[in-house]
Amino acid sequence: MHTKISKEPTILRRPQVQQRTGLSRSTLYQYIKDGEFPASVQLGPRAVGWLESDVSDWISRRVKLARQGQQPASH
């Protein structure tokens, strides 16, 4: 019998997002403000996180732009 394993969404906290993207905290929040990075998900009154899939998609788009010789919006 074959069972299908579905992957549950994974939430990344800010330090993990920074490590994965190489962005500083201030740049991360500036990109969010400018609409250039996925918005965070409210986890609690003082806790936010990002969907791992959103972060991975953002990284993939940045790599694709870089390899096409295009510069992403900069500050």
C-alpha cells in the first residue's frame, strides 16, 4: 500500500530568515516595507515568522534575476 506524505508548512523565525537570505535585520524589514519581500505571519502578540516556502521562492527569484543579468531593486 502506498501512502502519500504531505509536507506541512514550516515557519522560519527572523534569525533563520536572515541566515537563509544573508539579509540584515534592517534590510529585511525595509524590503518588507517596500513590498520586495514576503510579509511575516503573526504567531503571537510579540512573535512573527515567515513561511519557508515564501522565503525559498524569494531566493529563487533573486537567483533567476541575477543569472539573467538583471539587478533587483536596490536601496
